[in-house]
Amino acid sequence: MGTSEQSNQTPDPSPGQESRYIASLDLGTTTLRCFIYDANVRICGKAEEKVTLLYPSPECVEMNPEELWEKFVKIINDAIANAGLNPGNISCLGLSTQRATFITWDRRTGETFHNFITWKDIRADSLVRQWNTCLTMKTLRFISSILYKILRNKRYLAASVMKFMNIQVNMRLKWVLENEERVRKLAHEGHVMFGTIDTWLIYKLTEGKIHATDYSNASGTALYDPFIEDWNIFFLNLLKMPRSIFPELRNSVGDWGVCSPKFFGVPIPITAVVSDQGASLFGSCGFQRGDVKVSLGTGAFLNINTGNKAHASVKGIYPVHGWKDEEGLIHMAEASSNDNGTVIEWGQLIGLYEKASQTSEIASSVNGPSTVFFIPAFQGIQNDFLMQMISTLTGKRLERPKSIDVSALGCAFLAGMGAGIWKSRAELIPLRQIDRVFHPKLDLQPQLLEQMKEWEKALQRFTKWHTKSSLNKGKS
């Protein structure tokens, strides 16, 4: 079910850094990974386990919390052993987690009320549609648009186009409070705790001492206001969610308590908690305003460092946080496609190619303009064709890192800063390793842009492929 790997590299710490090893956790939707880095950010050992996704009904996608916990502890122990170390050699631990997957539990006993409800879950779809079209939301959007015209405050611009989405926590949590009578009752009595994966794991590691999340994970819930950098009390009241269930907000870097000795034999300090996309931008050393990071994996993410100000857009790019350290809070503008890697897997399943790596060669073999377009109905890969195309379309230089585990690297950087291994972001830049740089081929840009326009036309036609009347005729 799970795999563990012994690294080919043996630890070779610099003088005085014998115990300066970092355990960095990258906890995704399908895989849990633990990497042991030394102070030169070399991977000394790693381990991974697959996540079991549960589908109790067609619209529900869940994870068993106890299974997640067991595998989480296992990969830490396995990675340390594979590095040829013991837990006492680990100076700090950091968590990088997927966002918008949450759970609730009893404040008194720690008992969970239900499985983790993942970001892929759509059980609240009817609530999403109901709230997006209700008079309350229409009025809110109208008033916000007027306030923006008068005050020019971007917070009101964001509110003027705000819509709930299934990927967000807000409506799925509301579904729980409406459908789980015990949770609703205990929540209003002050006995319920809410948390995303990071919050619950910190709570477990510290044996209930800490109920907290960092700013980057909070910003992914859509129950948090990135413009005021706090939980959105207005929406919590509107959705009838008690403020008491929500965790404390903390910096991504700092004192997150210590892992109880009963788990690893020694009390390992927890020094960083961060969202996967924030960690990925940090691991790419995207520290400057305007730096852009593109992740092509299970999902596709575009993240732009917007500095110390939240971004507001009417084009579907959302304001979230990257991380918060001693140098300040970094805001990001984010666009995403949730099932990017599914396209590649689908191509393999129907026999278009044997390996994902072959897609680059196949795509590059097409000569001249093409009038055949692929419109995915599901929403990665870092093959050369895509990298070059992105560089040419944007007219920008694009760098691909040597390590594709950039979220784990960013988490290790942040945890190391929390443990005093590095003092500033600037110290990390020389440690970043580039595999290849792609430069824009400006002579091909007009042709590619024209193809993009044609693809967009095909996409618009595809969205009007069926009408309600034709669908109804098909059923009769």
C-alpha cells in the first residue's frame, strides 16, 4: 500500500550541523510524503504512503482521519530511518498541506464527528447554487459594487463579484451544521472544534494543546477575509457559524509547539505550517512582488506574489496568502484548475501513449498550425513542450527546478527559518537549484496566440453543445 525509499545520498553535514536535520511533510490529496533535509537542503531520506479516498455516495469524497493519522506517523518514522538517523537528530518539523479539506471534533474528548470532507466533495452543491442566486447575495454584491465606486476599496470590488464554490469550505461546513444535529447543537454550546488538515494534525501532535492554523491555510477556506487578515465575522454570522469553533491564526513560521514524545520518542519542535501552494511559491524563492509560480500536477495552479496587499479581480483570480514569516505577510493571486493531471491519466487509459513523458514528444511532432482542439471536461505534468509553450505565450523566461517536490522544499525552508538554521529569505536563494531555463521563442508567438484564440472559440462552442430542451428530449 505504501512505499519507502532509501536515498542514494548519505548525510554529510557541515561542521557544527550534525543534528540540523529537517522533517518536511507534504500532505496532498492522493499521497502523503515526508522528506528529511540537511542544512544544505539535500534529501537524506524520504517515505510516502498513498491516501485512501472514500466515496460513500457519488457526491461525497472523504478521508478516514484515523488512517490518515497512522500513515502520517509512519512516514515520519520511515523517512528518519531511511536517512540513517534517529528522531533525536531532527531539529524541527514542518507541515505543508492541501487546503479546503476539513473536519470537526469534540473540544472535550478529541473525538471526530465525521470523516475529513475533501475539497473535491460536492455534497453542498445545492446550497452553493441556492446561496449564489438568493436575494441576500444579490443585494450584497450590488451594495459592494456601489461602495467600490465611491471608496475605491478593493475589498468591495472582490465582494461585488463574490460567489460560493464547491471547492471552498464555507458551504460544505454549513452543510455539516445543517445536517449533523449533534455537531450543530454542540457547536452552539462551544464544544466543537473546526480545522483543516494542518489544524487537526497539530492538535494531535501536541495532544490537544494547540488549536491553530496559519494564515495561508485559513485564506483557502473562504471563511477568512484576506483584506483584513482575520476570520470574516460578517459571513460567519450570515451563515450561522459560531466563531468559537475556529482555530487561532498564527504565522506560518514560529513556535507551533512540540510533537509529544510518545509518537517519536523525543519532543520534536514544530516550526512551520503552510499551505501547499504557499510552500511551493516559497520553495521557488518567489519572494518578490510580481514573481509567478506555475504548478502542473494533479491540479494546475498559477500563483502571483502580490506583495503586502491583497489582490482583487473580476476575472476569477482569487486573493489568498502565501505565508507569513518575520519579514511579513505575503499575499498571492491564484487561479486554478482542479483536475489537470486527470487529463494525462485519461490519455494513458485509452491508449494514446504508454507514459506521461511521451506527451511532450507527441505534441512537438505536429508541424504547422493545427485545427484539431482538445477540450477537457475534467480538469500535471512538467514536460518540455508545455514549459516552452508557456514561456513563448507569456514572453517571459521560465525556470524549472531540479526538484519537483517544491512544496516540501518550501516547507523545509520555512521550518528551518523557524529553527534558526536560516535567518532570512535572502539566505535561501543560493540554495535553489534550476534544472532548465526556457526562453520565449518570439518568432512563434503570433502563431501560438492565434491558435489560442481558435481554442477559445472552440471552448465557447463546446459550452453550448447541449440545450436544456435537447437534454429533456433525450430522456423521453
